[in-house]
Amino acid sequence: MSETRTGSGSMSLTTKVMIGMGAGLVLGVILNSLQIGWINTHIVGGLFRMIGQMFVNALSMLVVPLVFFSLICGVAGIGDVRILGRVGGKAFGLYILTTAVAIAVAICIALVVAPGQGFVMEGVDTAGVTGREAPSVWDTFAGIVPKNPVAAFAGGEMLQIIFYTIVLGVATLMMGAESAPFVRAAEFMNELMMKVVQIVMSFAPIGVFCLITRTFTEQGIGLFLPVISYVGVLVFALLLHLFVTLMIFLKVFSGLDPFTFIRKIRPAQAFAFSTASSNATIPVTLRCVTERMGADTGVASFSVPFGATINMDGTAIMQGVATVFLANVYGIDLGIAGYLTVIAMAVLASIGTAGVPGVGLVMLTMVLNQVGLPIEGIALILGVDRLMDMIRTAVNITGDAVVSVIVSKTEGKLDLSVWNDPDAGMAADPLDIDPAAEAQLAGLAHPHPHAQGQPRPAE
Ligand code: ASP
């Protein structure tokens, strides 16, 4: 892939992040095998942990304002309440469908392979693992409407924020020309947020390096051995969803070529893998689907942040495989009804949770509670979860991108000249956010540059 050199002529940010990942992996594995006490405690567990945490905090800091302003621009960009309803309905339906298929397939694979059978529960520290009660379906839906939008924003309640923002966007559309200054202000704020994203992203190589070094120093490779069957089945199910199921969805619903998609989505997947956060990856996913694939900016600015919150195919797959694994470990037969409950729970749980690191494991406690499996079992898979989180987040954002492209295409709003151009958007580094380009991305008044037949910037 010939992506990513920016004007400065130096190495692109994507390349630097890749190098950070690779170096972190190598260093982590070495440090784990050497086990030099003070380095592991003070450098990796101290300095690196601090830098990694600061980077993740900075990413989280971006999420709420980013989702708010990009959704306002998305709704205003769609421009018509009826089209918004149709786009929203399609995106929601496809998100639920892909998640349900993902977990159903994962459970079937896990039932056939039966990971965890004959596992001996020994020396597993189950202290401190506490479960979470599952809310009822009705409560989940009732909880979408915030009592107090300020509290929703302060608490980072993504579903409530999305609900409130869409209502605000619809009101904006209903007010027509009168709301133009507000829309312009939202566009400006979106642009400003992109500048902040650019600042945070410039620290990505070092942040990613610290995060990955710490994961591998603390966890090493040996940690995988006891749960190798779980990891093997999970990774297989995740890759199957990524490369087969989602690509079938893409082909069937849009007729587009899966290979083109896979090539163009890679930077977003790499970023999701490094940060383990779908939310933090929103700007990169957005750029990949609009600038590289030609999806409509109005549709994508709506469907990508929406998907980052409600669509978690990879997380659902983890929950399916983990449930079967733990049922086998404890010798409990859940039966068809039990597995159907798991599917329903995982889909519901994925709707109401923000795409941030580690949240999938918290959701798993709800699923286990619901089907009566011991929560302590989570201790078994805790150690490998960070790495699994990285892979499943890449799957999550791929699902968001597939649905965004399908919705754009079926709305007749996918620019095929961009989709078919192997170099479209490749000149710009998707991690290197250029606020001016973002303004255009969100810019309701300025359609996609390629759509206007303007020349692309030179490679
Ligand atoms: N980290 C995942 C995401 O952001 C959620 C999870 O499975 O923990 O999409």
C-alpha cells in the first residue's frame, strides 16, 4: 500500500505508528523473558504505563465533543428528516444484524471445537472479579432518553448523547435557513476538534509504543498457554467475521468488491488495533470510508460515530466464545435457550456501551450472570484480554465501515470514481488529520472534491 506521506516528506504518521507497534512488541517480549525487576516495575510499570495512560485518556477526552459535532454535521448534511430516518433505520438494522450473525457463528464454531473441555481450574486468582447485573431490555431502551443532557455529556453516556444530538439535529433541519448560523458554528467546532485530534494523534507513535511494550512485558507469551484453545477459537472466529462474513454482507448488500474494501480500510484497522478503542478510531474510520472509498460525508459522519457506539461485532464474538469456553470449564450445559439468551444479551449489551478499551469484559459479566455461569471464570481469560481487545476492536470498526459503505451505496451516494481509484485518499495519511480537509469532510456546503471532478493532490 503506497499510503501516507505528508507534505513534509518525512515518514508518515501511519508508518511511525506501525514502527511503534513493532518495536513495542519486540521490546515487550524481550523484557518479559529477561524479567529485570526494576525495569519492569519502574520503567514499564511506571513511565510507560503513565505515557500509555495519558495517551488513552487524551483519546477519551476527544470522544464526546467529536461525536457531538460530527453527528450534528452528519444530520445537517443529510438534510432531510425522511432521508435521515431511512439512513438511520438502515444503519441500525444492519448493525444489529451483523452483530447477531457474528455471535451466532462464533457460538457455533465454539460448540464444534469445544475449547476448555478438560480444563483444570488451578491456581487461578478469582479474587476481585465481580459481576454486573444485566439491565432488562425495557430498561436498556428507556435509558436511551436522557433525563438531563448535561449529565449525559458529563458522564459520557454515548447512547444518550447520540439520542440528544440527533433530536437537536432534526430540530435544526426543521428550522431550515434560520438554523444556518448554528450549523456553521457546529462545522467550525468540528474543524476545531479535528485540530485537537491532530495534536493528540501526533503522540500516537510513542503512546502506542508504550501501550504495546507494557502489554507484552507484563503478559508475555506464556500467558496464552493455559487458555490457548480459547485464544485460538476466538482469533479464528474474529478473522472469519472480518474476512468472510462482513465481506459477504458488503458484496450482497452493495455489490462492491471486498478486496478493494480490505485494502482501503487497513489504516483504521491498525489504529483500532493499537488503541483498542472504536471511539478513538472514529476520525480515522471516517477518513477511510469517505476519502478512500467515496462514501457520502453526510451519511458517514452519522453512521460511523453511531456504529462506534452501538456496533460491536468483535466484542459479541468474544462473548460468545468466552461463554462456551467457561461453560465447558465448569461442565455446565447451557442448552439452546441458554445460547439464544447469550446472543440476545450480547447484542443488547453492545448497543448501550461506548467503544473504549476493556469494556467488552465488563459486558461479559452481565452475559455470564444472565445465564448463571460463575463470574469468577473471567479471571481465566483476563490475562489475554488486552490482546483480544485489540483484535476485536479492529473487527468492530470494520463492521462500522462496511455498514457505512453499504448505506451510502444503497442511498446512491457512494462516489464510484473514488471507490474505483486505487490511489484515492492514499496521498493523505489517514492518521494525519488536516483540519482544512476535515472541514471539507464535514463541510455541508462543499461536496467531496473528487465528486466535483477536481484533481487529487499529487502523490
Ligand atoms: N475495545 C472495544 C471497542 O472499543 C470494546 C471491547 O470489546 O472492549 O470497540
